[in-house]
Amino acid sequence: MSGRFNGVSRIHQKVTQTIFQPFFPRWPAADIPADYVTNGIHTPSWDSPESDAIWTRACGKDRWRRPLQKSCPMTDVTDEALWEMRRLQRTRLVAYLRRRLASQHCEQKPGTNHAAACGLLLDHETLTLGFARRFTEYKRPDLLLKDQERLLGLLGSRDRPIQIVLAGKAHPYDRPGKEIIRQWKAFSRRPDVEGKVVFIEDYDLGVANQLIQGVDVWLNCPRHPWEACGTSGMKVLVNGGLNLSQYDGWWAEAWNPDVGWAIRPGATFDELSGSNNHDHDLSDRDELFDLLENEVVPCFYKVDSDGIPRKWLQRMRASMDQLTAMYSANRMVREYVEQFYLPMTAKG
């Protein structure tokens, strides 16, 4: 038997209390002694060469070894330097995708549009969204596909287009997960979509690293409250990527309007844990598209006379400054030591 047990985010603490309730008969769920420590990631494993240079200039080379509650201020880094970092990362991602897609194309039955199949239509100046993780139903990787007309409008915009990069695998026995992959691949081959949505096969850490460093916006759309924590969105923070995520797991703790976008912000565990999945999905789908159309895309493409999207960079800077060190393994391990390991050791 363990001496203590915990969830891996604040919402997951409530889920854990519900799961353990049979072991505490007649106890109110809120009184069940489950604590939580929110997960964190090993930040140096995920930063790009460009972001490493920015962080080194601002905070020093040994920055991730220090026990920082939050990162050192990024206020001394100019908008121009941050935007150049983002552009270089996106350009490098597009070059990588072209190499991977050309290799995929050579291994498959040739299609009619070789340029699209090989990634030649990807644009390093276009707002790039990324989704890469295990494909399974509760993570709702198909949420954008639930309104294809609105999605086509975003992809096909002449002045403010988006492009989407997807990668991931489904468990061999997860038929719904594999079906979602099939749907995305079929959608990406439509003549009016080719070259604007790409799916990278053979997902691994190398692919994840490239996407995490290069995308502008990281999508995460799990069905609340099924996401225990979620760590993929933490990995883009160091590289200046912004999160557009369900208000669940870590993002329910990290989000504020200055650092990114949340679907159904402020929703509580009690409000959503028993909601109808179909109605919940449709509502979240509409809110996701509203955010993209009315906030994310306009913010990215609103530039000044120097070609700099100042409002976008304001969010980037706030996200990097407020969240990067907070959602690192450095903070996570320290909390486990202080809240669990040392008190339990003291008890003998």
C-alpha cells in the first residue's frame, strides 16, 4: 500500500478522489485525501537552437538548472528578435516536412498532385497549427473535421490562410482512433485541401521535436475531464508556440487571456463530468472555430508597418515568461520532494 496518492493536475485530483471513493465509504469525495502535483517536462530536450539562443541571451546558459518558480523576464528581448526566432523555426519545420513528405510519397502509390504530396505547397509564412499525439477518441483529434465547411474557409483564405500539420499513432486495437487517422488522411487528399493539411507517418520523438519547435499554435481538444494532465502543450512554451486547448488538465491551471486561448474557460469538473458527449462535442467544436476565426487568425496576421504582429508577440512573451519554467520537470520534482517524499521520510 502506498502512503500517499495523488493526481497529476488539479482537475485530475478531483477525478482521483472520485475513483478512490469506494475505498472511503460514506466519505464526501472532496474529503478523500488525494493531493496533486501537476506534471512538467524536461525543457532542454525540446528547445530549438533559435530559442536556446534567445533564452541564453536573456537568462544565461544554466537557466534550467536553477530552482526557478518562473522564468527570468523576457522583457529585454525585442519583438524583432522573437519574431525572427519564430520565422526561422517555422521555416525549418517546412523544410523538414518537405523531406518527410517526399519520402512518404515515394513509398506510396503516386497521387495526382506531386507538389502537394511532397509538401511543396507548404508556406513558411503561413500560420501553422500542430496536432501530434496518440490518436484516440477522447482526445478528439477530429474536432476540426466536425465542421468541414468552416475548416475549408480557414484553409482556403486568400489573405489569412492556415496550414495544419498532424502526426501520431493509434493503438493497434483502437478502431475509432485508426478511423480518425483515416479520415484526416482522406481529407488532406481533397483537391481543395491538398498541400494545406499534411499527416506525417511513423510518429516518434524526432517528429514530435520538429513539430513542437516549428508550429505557431498547438491544438489540444480532449473531452473534459478525461485528460489527466497533458504535457505536449508544455513543450511548445520554450519555443514561443502558443496553446489553443481545452480547459482541462494543466491548461486549466496555466491559462489566462494573456498567454493563449482556452475552449470553455472556467468550466468546472462538476459542470462537465456528467454532460452529454455529443452535445459537449458540438459546443466545443463551435467554440474552437470561433476562437480560430475571431481571435487566433486575426491576431497572427495583424502586423504593423514593419511587418511585426505586435499583439501576437505580446502573447508569446507572456507565455514564455509566465509558463515555461512553471511547467518544467524542475518544478515538478521539487514539489514531489517537498510535498511527498520528505514528509513521508520524516514519518519513518
